[in-house]
Amino acid sequence: MEMIERYVYAVTQLLPQSQREDIAKELRSLIEDMLDERVQDGKVTEKDVEEVLLELGEPRKLANKYRGTNRYLIGPELFDHYVMVLKIALIASSAVMGVSFIIGIILDPPSILQTFISFIISLVTGLPMAFGWTTFAFAVIQFAGNTHLKKKELQPKRSWKPSDLPPVPHPKGRVKRGEAITGIVFYIICIAVFVFSSEYFGVWFFENGKFKEVIPFFNEEYYGYYLLFILLIFGFGIIKECLKMVYGRWTMQLVLFTAVVNIISIIGLIIVIAEPAVWNPNFMTQLVESGQLVPHSDAFKTIGIIWEQATLWLLILFLFALVWDIIDGFIRVRKSR
């Protein structure tokens, strides 16, 4: 019956991923035995199911009996997700720094020792950063969940009823794990690239098959000042994708959180992208000095227009992606009803 499936789903969603399938089978079997004992050879009614579920108790309390009620920074219901995301964060960060190391060796072979030292420093600083961001994200989710529960406990006591069970999410309203993982990987790679490989953002020039120089897009003098905004934007993105994975389905609460995070990201993007000081003020001059462009030529004018409008189009692209993320979540909530 639907109510049984809703109850099993509500209980197992609060348990570690590795235990859910076994406990779901055990719980269904327990409910069937209790119903058989109650009705004997009679027909099971919805009222019988409701009485059995009332006897088993509120899903959260039953889940606590299965896994214990100890206090955690990251509880058992989140721990499997946490370990998965932590592995992704460490692997993705290591991959970006490894690629950066290889590029550095290819571009400047004589400086291999200095490049290797920089790589080791990046690992020593980058991997703890990935660990810290991941732990912080899940600690925030755990804290928010505990706060919500405490608020509910402070409300006037009301006996729990099976009708309070949330429905099993419709396939259209579910968040595919692959989507959330892809988002997490994207944000982690962005953080690693912006922190450890920003010097490769620019126009690369080669002479006689050998690397000559990179004309950077960013203003190195002010880049460090805006790096914090960049980290916050992508860091909140990681939290958002982790929440999607934990929830497993689109709800209005998740849509609202996504909206808040994306609005914060939009503000951060406007501050970073629209600020002229972030970008290299001598970009066009350096292109001319490198001998790649002739002043006042058609190519010079075309690249100049692209350079001036690139900021606007980047801002529009990011704004569209973040706004669509909110709209898509809202549409999925509506479709899943």
C-alpha cells in the first residue's frame, strides 16, 4: 500500500545509504507480520495500516533506534554522502593541480625543480582546503537540519499520524545523483583552477614551436583581493549541490535555498566580473607589444570589441545559468505533484 511505502521511504532516508535497502526489506516484513497478526485471515484496511504505523511510531524516532541517537558533526544520514563528496573533492583538486604541474613542465622545462616545489606547496595547501570546504558544507547542512528539528520540538506537541508522511517523490521531481556530482565536480575544479592555476588564464604565444609567454586576462595586482568573492561563489555552489544530493528530490524548501544561494552568487559575480580592476588594463597594449597585433588594424579593432564586451556576455551567461537553475527546480517541484 502507498502509505507503507511512504513510511518505509521516510525512515530509510534518515539512515546511511549502505543500510537503507536491508532495513527497508526488514521494515516491510515487520509491517506485514504486524498486519497479519492484527487482521488474522481478514482483509487489510487502510485503518489497520494506519494503526500499525502508529504503533511503530514517528519515522525519525524509529530511524534513531536503528542507528542510535549520538551527536555528530556530520550524522550517519549524511556520512555516506560526505565521504563520496570528499573523495570527489580530493580527486578533482589533485587532478587540477597535477595538470597544472604537467603544463608548467611542458611550457618551461628548465624550471622543473621550481615547478615541482610549487606543485608540492599546492598539494599541501589545496587538499586541506578541499577537505575543509567539504566538511564545512556538510556541517552547515547538519546544523540546519538539527535547528529545524529543534524548532519543531519547541512547537506544541501533536501526536504523529501516518497521514503526515511525505509522498514518495515522483521520478520527475527526483534529483539524479549524477547531476549533483557533476555540479560538485564543476565547482571544485573552478576553485582549484582559480586558486592554483590562474596564471594560465590568458592568450598563449609560441615562437618556433616553443612557449614564449602568456598575456593574462586578469589584473595580477588586484586579483588576490577578489579571490575571496570567487571562493565564496563556488563554495556556496558546492553547498547547494550537496543539499540536492542529500534531499534526493526537489522541494519548495530546496528551491528557496537554491534561490538564496544563487542570488548571493549573482551579487558576487556582479562585484567580480563587472569590476574593471579585475581585468588586465594593458591587455591590448601587450598584444601589440608581443607583435601579434598591428594598432588600428581590423584585427585590432575586432579583438578590442570582443575584449570590451566579453565581461557583459560572461555576466549574462552566468546570470542565465543561475536563474535557470531556480526556474528548473520550481518546474520540477510542480511536475512532481
